[in-house]
Amino acid sequence: AQSVTQLGSHVSVSEGALVLLRCNYSSSVPPYLFWYVQYPNQGLQLLLKYTSAATLVKGINGFEAEFKKSETSFHLTKPSAHMSDAAEYFCAGGYQKVTFGTGTKLQVIP
Amino acid sequence: DVKVTQSSRYLVKRTGEKVFLECVQDMDHENMFWYRQDPGLGLRLIYFSYDVKMKEKGDIPEGYSVSREKKERFSLILESASTNQTSMYLCASTFREGGNTQYFGPGTRLTVL
């Protein structure tokens, strides 16, 4: 069975600091990986996705993620956090049916 | 703009009631999904439909059923609502091919008293 693991249910960073949200996937997950973001009282929206074209994937709002097969990881980063980045982030993987991680809530401290 | 709409943002029902949650998408997507979102558990797939009248159980189908009579509409049915079905329900849709973005509705927060 495929699985996606997000380390840390809550992450706090200062405004302007590096954001690093961790995601590991099981080797049985096909090579389609996603990061979605959920703002309060909204549905999820796509931040970025990996579909084997390039290992470094750039997304919206300055986020990027690097696919590392040897580490089975797909960590999400942003060089400088902004207050508007406060949200819940979900890593997901799969083909037609997608398995979601348990989510990481990002708090940005002014 | 892709639009996925859900019939209610908030719903309060009583134990034992039959509950219908409706989802409509306007992008001619083949695949539609119903998820349940609970704190600390992320999103869990209840049911998945890959075509009209076709459905497949997800990870937590017990206590739920679905209906897809038209391509754009996917309904989730709670035959006899129970308090442990209090949750946020999210609908999503996408094209059939793997690797496509799922587009989500705003969610329905269901409370069963």
C-alpha cells in the first residue's frame, strides 16, 4: 500500500525565514507527487507537482520542492516566509487515486 | 476557471437522518472523489468515481454510499448519520489520466447531533 508521511504537524517560522516542510513517500507510490495548500475555510489548491520531468519543481508563491528518489523525499521549501503563507500544507502521491499526508500547519510569526 | 461547487458549506443533522451532499464540477472531468478531512488524519478517500454510474470504494467507505448519474455531479449519501460522521467533507475532480491536478470544492462541514 502506498503511503505519504509528513514530519511535523505544526511548524513555526519567523517572517523572512526559510520554510521547510518535510514529506517522505513509500517506494510503492508512482512518480506523481503533489503539494497542496489549504487556507482557512477553503478547499485545497495545487501548489506544485512532480511528474518526472525535472527533479526540482517550482510552484506558485515562491515555493519549490525537490524530488530525491534515493531518500524517497519530496520536501517543500520557500526561501523567505511571508505572513500570507500561514496555511495547512498537504503532500500527496499517487496515480488516479492519490494518497494524502496528514498535513502540516505553518505558522508565520511577525 | 475550474469550478467545483458543493451544495452546503455548513450542515447540521440529527443521528439517524439520511444526508445528501452534492458536488458539481464544470470542467468535464471524468474522475470525481469524496474525501473526509479530520484534524491529524489528513484527507481520507471515501469513494471515487471514474465515469458515470461507475464507483470504487476508497479507504473508509463504511456508512457511506455514492451516486453519479451525470458526469458533472457526484453525490455522497449518509444512509443513517451517526455522530462519528461529524467532519469536513471535500469533493474533488480531475481528468482521467494520472498525474493531473485535483480541483477541490470549498468543503461541507457536517455536524451530526
